[in-house]
Amino acid sequence: MKKIIIFLLLLTFNNCNGYQPIFLGQDLDFYIENVEIEENDEISRKIVKRLQPYFFNKEKIKNNKINLEIFSSFNERVISKDSKGNPLIYEIKIEINVDYIKDENKKKKNYIETFSINNQSNKFELSQYKKTIENNLVNKIFEKIIIDLSAF
């Protein structure tokens, strides 16, 4: 029995040695020349901050320059209420519209992520949880933007 457990543990640890982040090994053949933000809100700033490594780098001159126009919106609404009218379930919705402009080509893409949250009695923990969910949704959209940028 001990031999089987040791074998399974060794097999499991051996399979985990090839982990690598998605975009680490890739040399992407584009750079972002300019980003315009329609509204200076927190979500748009988070996206632009995450895009910083993809801006023009003088060490690597690339031919494919892309300009971005970003418009984002954040909506939080009550989905369900109890008999007294207190909210039970919230829905967070983040919508980001991105215009990709490369030379004369323009492509519009819309990204929408939603998440439902149960209400909590501790309002501080609820607000912290909402911030965490918002960051996770922005990260999901950012990954989709990078995938679309590399395909453009």
C-alpha cells in the first residue's frame, strides 16, 4: 500500500514540472502604440496598467503597431430580494468595448463578464469580496484582449 501511495505522489509531482505562464515564452509580433480611454474610470486604468508590457519597446522594434480605444462600464444590480426587501443576490457586470486600429483596419470587440454574489451580513467582507471579483473579471477580459491582439 505504501508503495502505491509513494508511486502516485511521485507521478503527480513529476507531471507538475512543466508549468509555464501562457504568454511567457511567446515573442508576440505586435506592440501597442497608443491607448485612448473614453472615461477615466478604475476598470479602464486597470486594463491599461496590465497592457504596459506590450507598449513600444525601443530595444525590439516591431512593425505591427496597434492603437486601442477602450470604453468600459461597471454595473451592479440586485437580482433577488427577501420578503422584507433586503437584497439577497447581487450581480456584477463588467463590459469593455475595445476598438483595435491597425493601419487602416479597424475592428470592434465587446467583452462582457458577469458574476452573481450572495449577500453577507458583514458589509466590509462583502465589499472586499466584490473588489476581488471585479479584479478577477478584469483579468479574464484582459486575457481575452491579449489573445485578440495577437490574432489581429
